[in-house]
Amino acid sequence: MSAVASYSRTQRAAAAAAIVDSAGKRWGLLPYQVAKASDAAAVRVLRDQSVAGAVAAVRSAARAQGGAA
């Protein structure tokens, strides 16, 4: 069993949101976009996606919208 598997889905969602929140500024997102992206990452994890997959999906969405991600 991996270390991540021992955390609840809610804890993993919070971790994904925190990762996106801290990285959002480096990706060139505006503050309201960082908030929306963090929320999107958390929702993806709650819908059974991995934390890494959720962060990658949000990063590519930021890229598609013109951010520097």
C-alpha cells in the first residue's frame, strides 16, 4: 500500500488544491484564476482522479487559456 493510499479522498483533494494554489502564480494565473483552478483540482480528486493527474489537468487548462504554465 502506498503512502498516498492511506489518506482520505478529502485530504488528497486538499493537497491538490494547495499544490495548484502555490503553483498558480508561477503559471501566470490571476488570483481569481488560481482560486478556480484550485477548486477544479480538488473536484477532480474527489471524482477519483489522482492528485498528480488533477494538477496536470489544471496546468494544461491554464496553458490553453494563455497562462505560462
